Amino acid sequence: MTGQSAEARAAQIRLAVFDVDGVLTDGRLYLGPDGFEMKVFHTRDGHGLKALRRQDIEVAIISGRASQAVESRMAQLGIEHVFLGVDDKLPCFEKLRQRLSVPREHCAFMGDDVVDLPVMREVGLAAAPADAHPDVARMAHWQSHRPGGFGAARECCDLLLAARGIDTAYAGN
């Protein structure tokens, strides 16, 4: 797939995997004095993830942090492939894609920091939010205009849907 445009790569995606902190959130951690953690998610990202699922694109979450807030949000969205507290994301990704029988070139991964690079190197479409770490931005085949937590994932979802010829305004959002 060397030399293919991001749109051509996007047209082949059957599994879209997203990091959480810095992609589905703005990357900041909100911790109360008792250690209670809160995260802020953008509703547009949620609509995008649901739209992918309605178009038979599998959606997964792989995050380095375990978080009850993420578990709750993904349950609300009906995302069943949720892997939290994952130190090394590549083996987790490999197990998932093998279980789902999806070749690497039919997988997308959206990440924002250097811990995401090993997976990004292995997928057909490596995506990053606008405010990704510079090394991640250089590695990405495609980069959103919006920063993480502010609709970056939705932009990626819209790219995947548009590449299939699906009008994102009518993708069932």
C-alpha cells in the first residue's frame, strides 16, 4: 500500500482502533482529591464511532490507562472491543485483528503519542489528531484538523465513511 492516498487506504478499512487519552479526550486527566477520575468526551466522536459500527466497520479501543469513565462511555456507545491498561498495544492489536480475521492493511489506528507508533507502523491507515506528538504526526498517513477530544476521532470516522461513498450527514447519526 506504499504510496496510496489516505482516501484509498481508508476505503479498505474494516477495523478502526482508537487510543483514548489525546484522541477521544484532550489528554488531560481530571483527578479529585480522593483520586476520582473524570474524562470529557466529545459527543460528535461518539456519533462517528456508532456510524462506523452501523456500516460494518469494527471499532475497538486500546488505551494504556485503565479507567472506569472510559468503560462507561464505551458501554454507552456499544463498543465491545475495549482494552484498557494495556502497556504494549501491539500484541493486543495483533490478537484482536487475528481474532476478527482482518488483515493489517484493512486496519486503521488513531493515536497521538509515541507509545502508539508500534501499532501505527503495522496498519493500513495510521491517523493522528491535529495536536499529536511530532513523531506521530510525521508517521501518520492522515491527520485531522481538530485536536484530540474536540472531534478529531469524528473526522477520522467521516474519512472512513466518505471513502466508502457514504454521505456522513446521513450515516445514521
